[in-house]
Amino acid sequence: MENTIKIEYCTQCGWLLRASWMSQELLTTFTEEITELTLKPGTGGIFNITANNQLVWSRKEENGFPEITELKRRIRDVIAPERNLGHIDRKKTPTN
């Protein structure tokens, strides 16, 4: 199956570095699953991430940017739901 990721980012806001860092993280984590990753410049404060044309993150809807672990979970849930993400999937235990 073809799995595509698109990160739309605002050039006016200077979010290219954030978008490219997130794309590097996703490509490193999902080396076998991602067949195409696109960075799409935009304006107006946009920062949207889609997986297989399904919106997984919108800065405006979520009121900010994703933590990379949360983004990886959401991407995984769309492109490889059976995949275990190792330490990202482990539940945190409360400390004494």
C-alpha cells in the first residue's frame, strides 16, 4: 500500500525548520511504511499534517504543535495500526 504524508507549513511564520525536522523524524521511524512525504509551503499560519489524505494534526484546531511522540502515534494509527512503536507505546507509571 502507498502511504503518503503531507506537511503544510507557513512560510511567513518561518516553520520550515519545524516541518523538515518532523519529516525527518517520521521518515526515520517509518522507513518501510512511508512511500512519499511532501513539504508544502503555505501562508496564513497553516501547519497541517495529513496521512493518506486524512488530517492527523491541525495547528489551528489543536491550538499548537504536536509533540513528536503524539504525532508518531497518530501517523502510525493511519498507516500501520498494527505496528508497535516501542518506548513511545509504553504507559508511563507514576513515580513514588
